[in-house]
Amino acid sequence: MQTWPEVRGRANAHSAGCLAIAILSWTLQSHAQPTSLPQIAFLVALRAQAASGSTSINGIYRGTLGKQEIVVEIGEDREARQAGSVVTGRYFFRHRGAAIFFEGGRLKDGSIRLKEFVYRDDESRALTGGEWRISFSGEQGSGYFCKCDVSKSPTVAGGDFDISVKRVAADIDPAYGYPPAGDPEKDPVYYKLLLDYSLKSDPEVRISAAIAYVMQTDARFKVSAPQLTRFPDTKMMAEVNGDLAVRFRDGRLKSAACMQNVQGGVEEHYAVTLLTRDLLNVVQGTVSFCGGMHSENTQGILTYDMHTGDIVDFQAMLKKQIDPEVLKKYEDSNNMFPCIKNCDPDDEPFRGLLVELYMRYYISRPEAKDENCKVTMFPDRTGDRLYHNSDIWPARNGLVIQPVLQHATQGCGPEINIPYSEIFPLLKKDSALLALLPGAPVAEKKSIEKKK
């Protein structure tokens, strides 16, 4: 039997295709016999790839790495082949969803060596130590993964690290980047496979016999959002659910993009604070760390008009519904509670009213006794933060006010629920809110409903 150096020398003298055939022939005849079907498949693919030479490997592939399902996006710069060939891409385990990048090129035998890396916060690369050696034949790819230098071994490592994938689409996003929110069109197959994952549904929350919702969660990305399951107007339910589904999808994509960093991650949750025949209010809370010194905490308020499907500005609605006589008491509130920047003078009376409502309950809280919080929260010091920048939303038992503060002082301004019994007397006598919010005086509510 010929030695491997002899076989390799004769094959190299002819072509890469001959080399691949020689590898397969010598392996099957020698002590280096493959021990699994994936090993044989790798060598067969290597022969076919070397023989074809010009077949593009670009595409989206689906298959397995060991026992885990993976999705692979890979592309080869064919113009750079003469200079050593550049192959780039990314892949994710379906049960995790976070992309791992790779880059490499072709070895002398035609197979491809890929080195895995992830991005750091400063966008520099960090090698993971993982490498692939893979060959493609037609729509199939096979090879192996290991924490080693795969260029030193043309044979498959075997065991739990065999790679077997099949192409499902030829188009790729050359930038391998996540699209902006709401626009996953650059790489539709990749993102469809990324989002094709079983969601966890919490038990149904019933508001009444005709109104209910469930919370859905993608556990991989720690993102959750509601979906209505019962509502008297099924058309309206479908419209609102459609908008919530788009926001849920965008949150999942945003989290997946952030997880491409070494320590990145996003948690995004929606809390249903009020659901009636007239209104749906959800509070979106997002904690993200996608680089930088600190995590970023943001909050969004979505108030749906359940008769039109439109999202309404509840704070602006509330301001218009306050009795003008009530607001007159606070016309000089800017003197008491100075607004330092970005303030609308017309908002001063409304800001003053909110100051009083919030402080009525805040003063007895432990945060009010903290010296650092006093500087931030008390109106006689820096009153602009609390009332020019605050979130206001309706809940089941009252109106919730929460200051929007900088990262270092967020703990000073908890959300406080103001009972509706203190809100209703402040509204105009014919305020539409009396018919929309729960707990309004029955006589006034019926009067408003007759006018609608």
C-alpha cells in the first residue's frame, strides 16, 4: 500500500479533484478509515467540490452541529479566490438565537477553514477558539467543528461535533447585519428562521367573559408582549394584535442583534395596565446593554383606542380634559417648580397639578428621605425633571405617574398610583374620560355615554 505522502504528491501533480479522490481512496484503504457516515460525507463532498471548482457556496443553510439545530449564513468573495479566498458568515443555534460570526478561506484541498469570533463592545473581534472545516457539494455542506487548528487534519473529528447542512436559500445579506426595526427585508429567510421558534404562552388573563389576553415570551431573547384572545370586536382585535406582533418581532430582532456582542443583551416586556371595551394600555419596559458603561433603561406607553385601533397620546388627552378652573390655581407654578429647559409655557399649570398629585404620595416614601433623591426630586431644587419628563398612564385603579430620570437617579422616582377618586373631580363635567376610565361616578358616566 502507498504511503500518504506518495499519494498526495502524485495527486497534487494533476489537480485538486485528483487530490480529493486520492484522499477518499487512501482513507478507505488505510488505518485512517472514517468511523461515521458524516466523515465519509465530508470526504465525498470534498471531492465533488474540488472537481466543480466554480460552484457558489453562498446561501442560507439549515442543519445540525452535533445534536443541535443550526442556521448558517455564508458567503465567499470569489474575486478574492486567487488571493487566498475570503469566506465570511455567521450562524446561530436555534435554541439560543445569538449569532456567532466566522471568517476564513479555502485550504489546498478545497475544503474551507473558518475561525469563529464575536464582537466586543468596542466592535473589535474576539476569537472564540472554535474552528470549522467544511466542504460543499451542490446544496449540501458537511464537515466538523473543534477547538483546534483544523488545517492540520483533513479528516473529521467525529462524535458530537459533526456538521451537516442543506441550503434553503441562495440570497444573503453581505453585511450580515440586523435590519432596522420593522424592515427585515434584506435577509428574509435568515430572519424568518431566526423568529421561527416556539413561544411560551402564559395562562389567559380574563378581564370579563368577552375580554381576555395572553402574554407571549421568546425565552431566548427575554422579550414578551401581549396578544388579545377575546374581544367583542374581532376585527379590532386582529388590528391591534397585528400592531403588537410587529413590535414583538422588532423587540426580538433588536435583542438578537444586541446578543451578537460578547456581553450584550436586551430584556423587553409589555405590561397590560388597563383593558376595557374602550381602551387598552400597555407599558413597554426595555433594559438593554449593547455596549457602553451602563445599561440603558427605557419605557414606552401605548394607549390604544379600541374603537379605532389608533394609538392615542394619553397625557395630551388628560391635559385637555382637566377643568380650566382647576388649572388656574397653578398658572404661577413655574415660579414654584422651575422648568429649566425644553418647556412649553402652556404646560406650566398642568405640570404644577402633577407636582402636587405626585408629591402628595411621594413625601411619605423612603426615597423622599434620601439626601441624593432630594436634590433630584423636590420642586424647590430641580423641579423640571419630574414634571416636564414623566410618563403618565391609566391603570385599573388609578392614574400612574412616573418620572423619567437619568440612569444614576432612576431609583429616586418610583411610579405612584393616584386613585381615580382624586382624578375625577379635576376633570371637566362633560369629560370623555368619565366614560372611558373605570370607577367614574355612575350618574356622570351615563350622562356622557348618552352624548356619545
